[in-house]
Amino acid sequence: MSGYRIKFNGIDRLYADYSWRLTRRAKEVWRSGAVLQGKYLAELEKQIAKKYKRKYAVGVGSATDGLYFALKALGISKNDSVICPVLSYVATAGAIRRAGANVRFVDVDRQGNISDWGIIGLPKAVMYVNLFGNLADYDRLRNYCDAHRIPLIEDAAQSQGAYYGKTPSGKLGDVSVFSFDPMKNMPSFGSGGMVLTDNKYVHDTVKSLRRHAFNTDFPYGYNSLIPEDHAHQLLFLLSKFDRLQKMRRRVFERYKKQLPTVQFIETKDHTISSHHKLVMLTDSRDALRRHLHEHGIETKIHYDKTLDDKHRYKNADNICARSISLPIYPHLKLDEVDYICEKVRKFNGV
């Protein structure tokens, strides 16, 4: 929205920083005529697998497709049940329903990540989310899944660049799924996702499903590919990813310094967040959003209701009622952060 002094998403600034390098790569693909299923997607898959310590990676048209393909490859089907946090983007639970399975919602903790669920019957799988780029309690989830011999699926759409101890997000699941949506930490100028696994059968099945299920027993597949021009650009952004993450973290630390009394949703001590979102909790969320809007600052609400909107989940409902997402991206200028923080402090009477 061009009317804002400070926009919520900074992909335009990312392009401005690397414009000729990104454009050159797209034009190189267009001139070649090899615009699908070429060498750049294969190389992107190879480099993603290497960086995130996986045997295999498969590029798909979106993380939404990737989650669905992961479920299908793991044998999840009609009438199976899959545990899923109640607070997430609709794509998480949507993938489970798309596979024909039943979603078994559980509440989140105060960081917005999947909490303990007690005794609710044995599911066929667990699909969890690293919400806002903050990592869930992986050891607890892994121990549960290993004890019951069921697969753990990591929805890592928001957590590329995060670490659980020394283990990167993307490695924290039998299958993990990244997103290259324009809002994500490594954005495509279109769409895209990546399915990561150490299981050859899962790799082969997802690779087949993304292209009409050739060479499998599935009755049909899909058309879900990352185009070569996007793959070539993503390869470049992967080479700059660590730099961009440092820039993003610098923005986060500036917010923390300028707003020491504000309550943010943060990651646990033994983890490193990807800082995909900067989510503030306040009892005056709607009024604060209007105040910031009046001063030219674009904000978002992630999310204003749960995926099971029946007020049965205490922590999720609290986050939905009190959260506001402030701009955070690598090319957000520090003086712009200072301006945002000044307006937040003024609203709070500080």
C-alpha cells in the first residue's frame, strides 16, 4: 500500500538492493527457453538440502502444496487423525483436510507454539508450526512421535533461518516444509515451497506428485513446480540469506532496545528465532493499530481468530485478541524503527 510511510512488507526494497542481479538471472532463463524443470531448480534443491543438513529437498509450487504432498507421501488418508496447533495460518490445517484426514486441534503455549495435549487418543501424525519464526519444543514432540512410531511434520514456512540448539529449522521433522512466499524470509517474486526429508520414499513420492504422479501408484498428481526464473533468483538469495538474517536481527534488536517494557512474543532461551514476524501483545491492540495507521505505519494482525473459533483454547484466544504485528524486514531502516517505536511509546504514554 503506497500510501503508507512505512510499509509492512519490504520485498520492494530487497529488489532495489539486488535489482540488476535478480533481473539478470530471470532474463538468462527467459533467453534460454528452458523455463521449467531445468538446472536451476535442481541446483536450488541441492543447495537447500546441503545448507539445512538434509539428504533430499524437492521444490514445489507452494508450501501449501508441500504440506499436502508430505502428508500423502507419509500415507495419511481419509479418516486418519493428525494433531495440529489451533493457531496458525489456514494452510496448516487445510493441508490435513485436503488429504481427507481429521484435524485434531490442540492449544498453543504463550509463545504461540503447540502445547502439551494430554491424553486425546493416538493420531496418525503430528504436524506442528514454528509460529512467527519462533521454534516449538522439538524434543518433546520428537519423543512423543518416536514413542508412538508416528511421523513428525515440521511446518517451517515461517522459520527458515531459526535454530533449535545447533539444529536448523528444516531439519526438525521427518519431513519439513519451507515457504518462499513473498512475505517470507527468503521470498520468491511469485511463490514456491521446499519439502525437506531424509526419507528417499518421501522424496521420490513428492517429486512425482508435483508433476502429475508419474512413476507412482497414485491415481493422479498435480502441477506444482517452481519456475526456473524464480529458482535462479532464489539460488542468489540463498547465497545472501545469512546476511539478510543478520540485517533482520539488527532490526529486531533495535525494537527491543527502544521498547524495553513492551511485551513481544519471543523464542525460548535455547533457540534462535528467524524473526519472521515481530508480534506485540497489548490490551489496546485495535486502538494502537489505528494510531499507527494515522502516522503512516502499516501493521497486520496474525491472527484475529483461531482455526477452531469456539473459544476453547485459552492461550490461542489470548494471542488472537491482543496481538499486533509490526514491520520487520532486513531493509527496514533503523531510523524508521525509531519512528515506529516513538509512536508506540507515545500511545503508551511513555
